[in-house]
Amino acid sequence: MSESGLKAVFLAEQPMLLRLLVARLGNRADAEDALQDMWIKLDQLPTSQPVAQPAAYLYRMASNHAADRRIAATRAGARDTAWLEVQPAADEQPTIERSLLDRERLARLEGALAAMPERMRTALRLYRLEDVPQKEIAARLGMTLSGVEKLLRRAVKEIQVYKAASEADSEYPHRLSSEGESNRDR
């Protein structure tokens, strides 16, 4: 049978194909979409292949198409479920206030780092962020090992002073001072 003959059989069998797809997919909207996809596939078939039993071919095509759609829907559901499981819950999301306070603390920390002498900042970055051993830092900076240790201790003390000041400021962020200005305006 030619391509136009297969399309003619499709048009004649369309109501039964639709019933089959509704039964397999569970709803009419999905079945109509699948039927439309079948029509598009039929339109793209090469005309050189004759089909001996066109009705059986179309019913098999509908069954396969329904199975493919069910498998795709199952995979999409599993993927969406997996995505939702790794998303943080609403109570795990930081509040806007928390985000602003964290940004402010980060800006203060960056200020404290910028105020450090260059060698101290470099030694701290190498040791804490890049995991470079103290012996290698000493060689890079042209210092003794004990000099690097002292430099790192001073850097940590400066960070602790910053942290203590930052915690004191954030403990009562809206408390007014005696001059009538907030702690943030100082």
C-alpha cells in the first residue's frame, strides 16, 4: 500500500486509534497529542516501503507511541522528584535580613583583610585558602618558619578582633547610641 493509502487507513481508523490511545495513556488530551504525533510520523515515512497490513501497522504504531509516552512521563516524574528532594526547604532558605547581615559581615571581613599588611594577607591566603604548608610559605616570602607562624597568629588575632566587633554590632543592630545614631552609622 502506498503512503497515501496508509494515510487513508489512518483517517478511517482514527476514532479507534484514539480510543486505544485514551485507554493506554489515561486521558483524551494526551491521546490526541499522540495521534497528532503519529500523523506527523506518517507524513515523514518514505514512500518506498509498502505496508502489507496497514491497520495492524497503525495499531502497533499507536501502542508503541503510548508506551514511549508513558516511559517518558515516568522518567520526567522521577527526574522532577529527585530535583525537588535536593532543594532546600522553605525554612532552610536564608531570610532577606540574614542575607543582608551576612553581606555586611563579608564586607567588614574584606575590609579587615585589606587593612592587613601585604605579607600577612598573602601568608593567610596561602595557608587558609590554598593549603600551602607553612614551610613553603616561608620560602616564598623569604622568611623563617617561626616568622610565618607569628605572622599567621597576628592575622588570626586581627580576624578574631574583627569577628568580636562584628558580633557585638549585629547583636543589637538597631540600638541607638547616646548621640541618637544607630550602630551602623558609626
